[in-house]
Amino acid sequence: MSAAEFARRIRARERAVGYWMVLDAPAAAERIARLGYDYVAFDAQHGLFGYSGLLNGLMAVDAGGRSTGLVRVEANDAAAIGRALDAGAGGVIVPMVDTPEDAAAAVSATRYPPHGTRSYGPMRSGLRIGPTPAEADAATLVLAMIETPQGLANVEEICAVPGLDGVYVGPSDLCLAVGGARPGDPAVADVFEAAVTRVREAAAAAGIAAGIHTPDGSSAARRLAEGYTFATVASDLVHLEQAARGHLDAAGEGGAA
């Protein structure tokens, strides 16, 4: 799927399912991208690769031919956002967005002048999206993560920022933000679900997409049924460990060394 078509779908709030990568394993990324996921997201914030790994991963997704590559950048930083986009990402997921001003800065970093501050140097993106600024702006998504107490408190104002294409729930941090002692803390389950609903409804009211990170396909299906636009299934490292443990248990070892 081209970046332009994927951007159109997300802006039209059509449902999409993606996969999350944290390992520097381009061959694995290529195989995942051939499965039919709408997008493959690379985690440059907590993932285990540097810029070359990110670049190779995005190239592998393109080789897979069926998905669009997204990047969660390491920070709401114009240089990091521009680098990910120049490497060929179809969009960025920007972490730790606390205020409308934070969201506006992220939008500006993804758009060329006169609509933003992105520096012109489409090293790879020009091959996929087209080298003209207007084409690039139209095909590039910017998604703001809602995962902090401030971000949740300001979510309605964040969703109203012009040019923002969507918001994205980081459930681990959001659970901590609402008072959890650890990610997934059952003691705050009701408060957490209320926060997840608030984010979804704020996005819907503003007419933008809402996305969420999920641990498995069943959870993704549930969030989509609730009204989320897109859901990411995570992640390669977690699923590798789960599969390896399952096979070890099936072999009768019970996890013993």
C-alpha cells in the first residue's frame, strides 16, 4: 500500500491493523510486511536499533510490498522526525505529547514550508512519495501519543490541533498516568478504560483517527469494535519469546534449563 493511500485511509477513519517492531531484523520485517498488515511500525524510542536499522527496516517493508512503514520517533524533536521521514517512513508516531503546543510542533516538523518547518532533503522518501513538498505533505501522517497525565487532561485540545491526523494510546504509560503501580495494573482497570474511552471520543469529536497499542489480535479486534480507527499488534520480541516458550513447554521441558 502506498503511503499516500494509507494516509487517505487513516484520515478517512477507515480501520487499519498494524504490527510493531523493536528488533533490528530487516528480513523479519520484510516477512511481516508480506502478511497483509496495513502498516508496520518501528519503535525508535524503545526499540533495539539505531538509524541504520531503522532505514533497513523501512526498506524491507517496501520490499514486502503490502504495508506502509511508520516510525515512533524517539522524541518530539524536529530533527528526529525529519530523519525518520527522509528515511522513507509514511508517518510518525510522536511520544509524550502533553499540550496542544506540543502537537502543533509535531505537525510543523512533518510539513514543508510554508505549512511547517521540515527541512528539505528527501533522501529516500522522494523515491516513494514524490519529491515535491505538496506531495510529501499530503502523504505524510503525524500521530500524537496520549500517554501522560497532562496529555490525557488536554486530549480534547490536542485533538483539535490543525493538521494532526490522529492520536495514539500508549497503554503502558497511560496506565501509569492514571495511577497504576505498573503497566496493566488491575487496580486501576476501570480508570484506565475510562481514559481509553475519553481518548477515542475526543478524536471522534474532532474528526481525526484514534489508534491504540494492543498485545494481540483479539485485543486489537476488541478496540476496533469499540470505535478505534487503527490498532497495532505488538511486538516481534514479545511474540518471539511467547512462541519459543510455548514450543519449549510443548516439548516437555516446562521451562527448565
